Amino acid sequence: MKKTNAARILDGLKIKYELREYEVDLDDLSADTVAKKISLPTEQVFKTLVVRGDKNGILFACIPGAAELDLKALAAASSNKKVEMVQLKEVLGLTGYIRGGVSPLGAKKAFPVFADSSITQWPFVAISAGIRGCQILISPDDFIKAVKAVICEISRAQA
């Protein structure tokens, strides 16, 4: 297995993690499917969303796979008046990552990371390793330290 930039960053920080590979289905890149393939509950698999704030620009929101992003809560947490999802066609240019492989670690630029507070209830969580078909399993504390995440209530149950 080839090491991703995200994994190399964790190596450099001397942070323990596990890489877990899975078969990619391009028709279904959902967190739910990824969670099933790596044998974890969807709430323990955190998806990384690329968001633009009206004041502070691009940021990452890491929320449980089964949840949806609460834009108002994220705006408040990130000192923006409002935030919106970045259009899919912009994601690669901004982050260097493609849909289904966006990681808060090792993006082109170290954007601020806001993680949903539910991350702290797990012994470990899965985040994208920066490529489709590979997740990083990492303790929440180590993840928070590695990306300097701000912990806040930014997700809600999917409607």
C-alpha cells in the first residue's frame, strides 16, 4: 500500500494510525457505503466537507458520515456571517483532492479544520487518507492535535 501525504504527515508527527483499504464504487462514494466496507458504524466515519466562509474563506468541516452539516452553526463557530459548500468543480483546485478522497490532512494549503464534537465519543475515528479507497483510523485526540481542529457542534441528523 502506497503511503498518502496524510499518512506521511502523521508519521512526521509521530502519531499512531492504521490505514484501512476498501473497494471503491464510483457510483456510491457515500460515507455509509465506506463505513460498511471498513466495518464501522457510519457515525464513526467522518467525512470532510470543503466550505467557504464569507469572511474567512475556505475551511474544512469534519462531521459524522450519517449527519449533515449545520451551516449556521459552522458560520458561528468559524466567525463567518455565512458559509456555503464549495462547488464540486472547485474542490480539486483548492485542496488537491478529489470527491470521495478529501482529507483534512495534507491538502494543498492547511485550511482551518472544524470537527463535530461527537468525534470525542469514539476510541478512534476514520477519516479519508486523501485517496478514494483508503481510510485512516486515528484516535480523536491525535486527529485534533494533527489538524489543530476546533471542536464544535456543527452537525445534525440527516433530514
